[in-house]
Amino acid sequence: MRLVINPIVFRISGETPQVLLTDGGQLPEVPYEPDEHTNAERYVSSYLDTNYRIKAAQVHQAHMATSTWRQEKSQQCGLSFLILTKSRNSKKGQWVNLYDLLPWEDWREGEPGICMSTITPQLSRWQEQEWAQKEQSSRQLECNVLFAQGAHQWLERLAHERYRLLFKAGLLEEAHLAHDICDKKCPMIERADMDSSLLKSQAKRMGQALPKDNRLHIAFALTRLRELLLSTPVLTHLTSSTFTLTRLQKTVEAISGINMHKNNFRRLLHNMDIIEETDEMVSPVRGRPAQLFKFKDDLDRSAPLSGLGHLPRSVA
């Protein structure tokens, strides 16, 4: 079995979360031989530095799975790592907006249009098919929980479950590719009407499709990142050395895909005691000068780990 590492290199540019793709429009692929490289994290960091001139600030394993739907002669085991970086430029490749790939994950301006126009009505049709009558209640609950329908609140940490649901319902271009390659027997698709011209056209609207399992790996990495945001000081690896409180809030919102309540967010930071004022101010183009802050020098060694714990959402 061939082992390949897909590094999901993640950075924040302004208010935009970005992922690195190759010039060919897919995740980088790093062939990996465990016998030659005993430390996968160190190896993939070195590979990115040498080939892309990207410095990895932190590395986390995100997902490991065997790709079976492509029916390749030699089965390939995919291992993905979430790579956090502050690098502004790369030797090659292209930075793309994460939410161009997973547009249903960005709720900063309310429920995304793609959810209202495509996902919700298509999932309703999928649930109501005759074959699903016995399972309709459980499937309806799954769809409602994952896409915040009815009384359910949006749960940002369920990004990879949402991707899997959309795939098995035939709402992604990758699902149609898998359906064709597997001679209409893809195990990840659950009785979706894959021959429907409407379903095929709707799948083309669901963000930028990528080869193979790339978007699945990215969805897993996003779930991992959002979990880390709550449990570890992951922000220290994505922000500049000094920042305003507004900039820090915008960074959290870019990662989580939801808006924060300004006063509650600042109160949370104060109570956690993880940042401190600097002697510097920054003058915006408009408005009053703003105080610059930095993370405390001993933050990474503090106990318990200094994640945000919870996200103080804004009230719509």
C-alpha cells in the first residue's frame, strides 16, 4: 500500500482563511516512506520548506483514510496534516479562499445562499425518496442538525460530517466522478438519483471541486482547526506578533465561520488572561488609534491549555 501525505497548509490573509493548492489545482502530495522518515511531521515540514519555501508554525495530523472509491490498482492510503503558517508568499502553488471550496461553512453574514437555494431543498428531496421512508426520521434529524434547520443551532465543528452528508446525497461533483469510476457502485453514495440532470447541475454550484479526496481532507482539517481553536492557543501560530483586538476577533471569525459578540469576546480574552498590552498604538485610516496587544510569552506553557473554550456568538 502506497502512503501519501496531503498537507493542508492554512493561513489567514486579512479576513480570509486560505489553503495552499498546487499550480495544478490540488493539494500537494508528499510520498512518504515510514522506514526512511520516522517523524512524519518533521518530514512534511521540511518538504514544504524546501519545495514551497513555507515555514510550518505548527503541524497536526488531521485525517487518515484508505481511498477505496477510485478502484485503483494499487490502493493508496491518504494521510493529511493540518499545517499552520504565517508565511506570506510561497515559491510555487496558489492560495485559495477556504470558503470557495466549502461555501456552506461560512456563516459570517448569516445562512449562506447556497444552503437556502440548493442544499436544504435538495436534501429534503433526498430524504423523501421512497427508499428512505423507513429511515426518514433519522435522516431528517441528521440534515437538520448538520445544517441548522428547525430549532438547531449551527455547529461549526461538524465540517467533515457535513461534507460526508453532501457526498452521499450526490450533491458534490466528486460524488458524480466517483459514481462513474466505480461503475455506479460507490459505497459512499446512498441511493441518490445520480442520473438526475437537476442533481448534476446543482452539484456544479457547490463550490470549487478538487481532485480525488482533496475536499474531504480539507473538511477534516477544518474540523480539526475549529476544535483546536477551543482547546489550544492555536491563534499564536496564525496571527502577527502584535495585533488589535478587532483583528484578533476577525481572525477567530474567519476560522470559525461565525460572528462573535464584540463585548463578550473581549470579556472572554480578559478573563482568560492570555494577552497583554504593548507600548504601541496603530492609527487606522479612519477612527481613533487602537491599542496593540500580544500573546503572553509563557502562553504555550500555561496550564490548562489556553484555547478559547467557547465562542461568544453574536446575536442575529
